[in-house]
Amino acid sequence: MFSPFMNLKKQVDVLVIGAGPSGTIAASIMHQAGLSVQIVEKMNFPRFVIGESLLPRCMEALEEAKFLDAVKARGFQQKDGAKFVMNEQVCDFNFSQQYTQGWTWTWQVPRADFDKTLADECVKMGIPLHYNTEVVNIEIFDDHSLTSVKMDDGSVETIRARFIVDGSGYGRVIPRLFGLERPSTQAPRKTLFCHMTDPRRSAAVEPNRITIYVHNPSTWIWVIPFSNGNTSVGYVGSPEFFEDFTGTPEEQFRKLINAQPELKDRFSGSDMLWEPRTLQSWSATTDTFYGKGFVLTGNVTEFLDPVFSSGVTLASVSAQLAANLVIRQLRGETVDWQNEYMKKMQLGVDVFRTYVNGWYDGSLFDIFFAENRNPEIMSQICSVLAGYVWDESNPFVKNHEKNVRTLSRFIASQRTTA
């Protein structure tokens, strides 16, 4: 007798799409709860991706997923805060001084190595993980889904699952297949970046600190040192900004390095480890973060901007939250996905959005580089920059947009009347 499932290669409780931090954190937590989990990943690891600076809030998700020991063993560069520089003005945030109780440090990581570490841990736990496996179709039924995946050899297999966690990142599998993608309201921006040797690092002030340089009011530069001696350097600005820097990617990048005095002193003559790469118009959003039989995590929900390293934090926390809600639902509990998941994740996205917008419209410049900064307020903002964007006891989370705008206007008025 014919059965629609007779060619199924796998039946699991949860199919996880994507082996980045979002997918692996979710997979580990659900696996620990006794659910059968399978991960499919379109690419082969290790693979390069941006998002090399974590935030302390990530550590709670990594801890619940039992990844901390493996990550510590890699010896990544410890990150205790972040430094912002505009001309000769410096605003230095130390996570030990944040308002919210929580982790006070994290890591700066080459993502190829970091993501592979998490993926390898999942495999060690006994979670099946298939690389070079592309999702080509998903059908959702009342109590299960059927996902067709194209394997490395071109064959197509079908996976039956009770639930799907889409952590596919920029691949945005379910939003693309189900027509959920929507244009972002964020302005289009572009980045040109590279990993470089850093032989003069020791001569720098706080040589291992992540530093953000304001090149001009709408253009900034990241400098992220790694423990392997190399450093990630990237320019971010409007697409029009880069038009003044012509030539090959290497020539463009050399010109950009020489255009910023601090970078010229530190990296002039340093080697590029690969040809500089470009990303552009990366912001994206979706109609909903969940649906019947599935949940979206990480960059699949919404990606804003790299300026405050929100990407991996939103990926980690959404995976942690979603995994625990999936566990509850598959155990027969009623889950209010709108209030318990989407509303909470949207709060985090909206808080980060306020600070991203405040960076680009100059409001945060007023606050960060004020002459007399209020220590209590800076502590509260430090918590946001540490990723604790769900702590509504913090007035710069609870009333994030109003308080940022009000404080910026007050500081600007004081400067005008001085």
C-alpha cells in the first residue's frame, strides 16, 4: 500500500535550518530537552561571515546551550567593553560598569572559527548536521511539515518534522519561500572590510580593544583585534561615500586606510589576508517571526546594522527563547507565540533600532562625546551596548526612543548656550 512518507529519509521532532549561532544554540537546547533534532546547512563550514564582536548577553545563551567550555578553549580575544573615537574625543564603555546585572565580558571572534566551534559541539552531542544541504521546498500541515532538501550530490530528500526552526540568517529560507519578506525602513548602507595583519598593534593604546572610529558624521570604521594577531577592519557608510575611492578592492581599501589617521599609523603597509569584501543594503525584515509549525530566529527575523554588534545577540537570544517555547509546545503546553516570542523579540529589535538611528542622525554623538557625562546615564546606556535590551527596569530600554532624543536635545542646548 502506498504511503506518502515511504521515501522519507528522516523523521524528527525539530528540523533546524542553518548551522550558525542561532541554529546551533536552538538545536543544543532542544536536544538537551530530549527532542530529536536535525540541522541542515546550505554552505560548508568553516565559512566567512561578518558579526565578529559579541555582546555579553550572548553568554547566557551560550551557557544554556553548553557551548561555553568549547568556546573558551579556542582562546578567542576577550572583550570587556567598546571604545568610540571621534576626532580626539573618546567615549569608553566598560561592561563592568553597566546598569544591568549580568555578564561583564564576552569575545571578539573570527566568525568562521566561532561558528564551526558551535557546530562541532552539536555534532559531538549527537545532533545530525548536514552541510551543503539546501532547502528547496516546505509544506506545512496541521501536525507536521515536509521539507525537501537538495543534497551535495544533487539528490532530493524529504524530512518530516513536528516543528521547524529557521535560523538560516541571510538565506532567509522561510520568509523567501512563504513570501514573508518586507523591505527594511533602514537607509541603505555599504561596507568594505578585510582581515589584516597587525604588527604594530602593541604600540596602540589598549591594543586589544574593539574601537569604533567616526570618520565623518555618516561614516564609521570598526577595528576588531583577534587573539591570533590579525585584526578585522571595515568602513561603513552610504554607497555614495565609496564612489570617491576608485580602483581594485585592494586599492580602494588602501585609500580608505590612509584616509583615517589612526588607521594609517597602525595599518599602513600591513598585509591583507584576503581581497577586501563588500556588503550592501543588508537590512531586512519580515511580516511575522512565527507561524503554524515554525519560528524564525536571528537575522531571519530582522537585521539592522553592524554598528552596535546586535546581530549575534539577537540571533542568540531569539534562539534561546524560541527553543524553550518549542520544547513547551511539543510537550503539549499552550504557547502564546505573539506575546511570549514576537513581542519580546520585537522589543529588543526596537531598542537596538533606536540606538542605530541615533548613531546615524548624530543624537548619540551628542551623548557619547558630551563634556560632562552623567555616570548613571552612561551606565544605563552601557547595558544596552552589552545587549541587555530586554531589561525594562533600565529607563534607556523602557523609554528608549524618548530618553535618547530628550537627552541629546538637552546636551545640544547646553552646548549652544555655553
